[in-house]
Amino acid sequence: MSQKPKINPSKSSSYKSDQLTITTLGPAKITSPLLTLNITNPTESADWNSFTNDNCRVLVDISTETIKTVSKGQIPNSFEEAGARRYIYFDPSKVRAAILTAGGLCPGLNNVIRALVMTLHYRYGVRNIMGVKYGFQGLSPDFGHSMLPLNANNVSHIHEFGGSILGSSRGGQPTEEMVDSLERLNINLLFCIGGDGTLKGAHAISLEALNRGLKLAVVGIPKTIDNDISMVSRSFGFETSVAIAAEVIRSAHTEAIGAPHGVGLVKLMGRDSGFIAASSALAQSDANFVLIPEIDFNLKGPNGLLLHLEKRLDLRGHAVIVVAEGAGQKFFTSTTQSHDASGNLLHKDIGIFLATSIQEYFETRKKELNLKYIDPSYIIRSAPANASDRVYCSFLGQKAVHAAMAGKTDLLIGMWNNHFVHVPIALTVQQRKKIDPNGVLWNSVLEDTGQPNLATIID
């Protein structure tokens, strides 16, 4: 289950117009090859009637308050709609494109790569497409990674497999160094598939290229298994992750009911946002406690998890706990904080901590406990995308190519209010998307699980 981020109308109206404006490399004067492409018979011409122009906009906020501003003659905030343009900036016969994937693995990476290559190749006639190996490392001569030539033949079946044929890595190299490499390679289009860190790297590359006067279109495709990219209602791979996580919860429930005082404890992805934990718990409806980063919880005391878990076991004989990896970090007292190569804060293992704490509690209470701890994170990350995500990845890849060929840069392709839109990267990396503690998703989790109030909402 995906959730459209809740936008406060007063906040959305505070955006400046330039924050929603898409940067272009120059006027688009070349007639798109799609205008004369006959899909069923390439030797014949036919007008293609599915073009979008830059005046097509999608409202940021669709509440009645926004409609009232329109009636008063005010122009509400809106995103530029994504899609093929009738006129493009780059000459397809001379374009050199590059694709990279960075950050952690996620279902659908190969699907996006395939969609990019197929659209470039068949729709625009681009023949020079290169895959950058191992993320931003591939743009640094220090690592010596070779480029992988991409074409319609060698990507035709990659969507059937998980992972990324290009590999991935965390952490960006110096921006000037990466732009030097792109300039030496005469790259015109750069597609960056990744999450918050990758998008920040793409933004830096686009700014450096613009400062140098390079004709380089940089387009991001938002990839985060946690679904936590701001101003994007859904990131690819999320639905696949929820589906697999729901099966894990089902297995945990089976284990729990198979033994007296059985507890199934499942740790899922969710560094700063608990969308996977909340959505998978709703999908399976076997969880009794869902712990996420956005909601604080107590472990001990009359309002703590341990006492409520004991009451649950006394009453029903079994329980299932779902915890996101970023939940409960207050229980770790270390003053030193470490970060991964992408700059993300490395959290302590809440899953092992909870398993140990629960076991110790029931030992002191001299009560039987049969706890099964499951961490399926890497199994989920490396899985191939399901049917829904495959379709979504195809759309994202196609829209990204249309934007780049039209000379648009420093943007990502996202879905907003059921439309694909162009979102300035600078806007989306300002903050992470989180579950609204007072919103529909979390209230649904509380209703479904019957979970008591374990503490207070984190501001």
C-alpha cells in the first residue's frame, strides 16, 4: 500500500515559484522522432498524438482551499507534467547517454535500466548508451571501473532478475572529478537511479555542468525501498517489498501460534520512515505491535511494550511484533555516531536488542517464551520486481528519457496526484517523507492491530 504524502495547504502555498521551475538547457527546436513514428510499421509515418507541453501542470495540493485560490485569480503551485515533447533539444543521432545505479539494492532497478535503454533505442534512435559500473565510483578514474555498453539486445531480459546489472555503491566522488569524466566521455544525458544520496549527487553534477556551460541533461529516477523521498507519492520497488514483507509476517505468525507463548519478531527496512512496516502489517493483518521511527515507544513500565506483550501472551498465547530498523534508537546510549559512505546515519540493531530484551524480561518473570526472530532485509532488497512495480518502472524510465531528450535537467520523475511529473531535485532532497502520526495510514495500523499507546509521537 502506498500513501500520498499529506501536504499542508499553507505550507505548499509557501513554495516560491522558482522552487517548482524546471531547468532547461535551451530551446527545443528539433522535431521529435515520435511525431513521424508508426509503431506498427516503421516504414510509414503517422502523427503521434500523445505529446505533453510545458504548460500542462499538476497541482501540488488538490484541496478545496486550492480551488478557492484559483477562483480568486491566484495561480496555485503546480508541477510540470512529464511526458514526450513534440520538439526536443538533442539530436538523437549524436546523443551519448549514460545510466548509473547507486545506493542499496531495490526491486526494479533492472526494469528501469531496461526501460531507459529501450526508449532511447526504439523511440528516439539513440545508439550510444553506456552503463556506469558501481554507481558514482564508475565516474572516478581512481577505481578503474570499465563502462558497460548497453543496447536493446543485452537488456532485453534483465527485468526478470533482481539487483542491478550495473552494480551499485554508496558515497559520491568529488563532483568536479565526475563531471570531468562525463565531459571526456562526451555524455549528453545522465540518468541517475537512486535515493536521497544519489539525488544529491545528481544535483551537484547538474549544477557543476551548468556552471561549465556543458550541455548535459541530468535526470533522476527516485529509488528508495523505504518510500521516503519527499514530493514523490511512491518510489519503485516499494510495492514488491511490502508484498514480500507481508509473507514474512505471515510466516512469523505461523511460528508464533505453533508454540506456547510464541512470539514472532520481524525487523523490516525503514531507516527514518516506517512505510514498509506499516503497510506490510496492514497487508497481512497478523501483527499485534508495529514499531516505527516516527512514533516513540517505551520498553518498560506500565505503558511499555514488555508489559503489553506479557498481557497479550497471557490472553491469546501468541503475538507478532513488526519493527522498522530505525525505531527505538533512544535505547542505545552510545554518544558516537557513525555514517555510511552516503552520509546516512548508521542505526543500532533494534531487532537484536528487542529480541534480547524480551527474552530477559520473560526469564525474570519465570514465564515460558518461544521467540522467533526474522530479518529478511537482504532477501527483499535483492528480489525481482512484481508485476505492479514492473509497470511503474517502465513508466518512470520512459518519462525520464522524454525529459532528458527535451533538454530538461536537474529533475527527477515522480508521481503526484496520479500524474507523472517533473520535480526539481533541489526541492525533493530538502527533507525525507515520513508517516503522518495523525494520518490515515498510521490510524489504520492502530485500528488493525489494536496496538495500545506505547508512548508519544516524535515531533
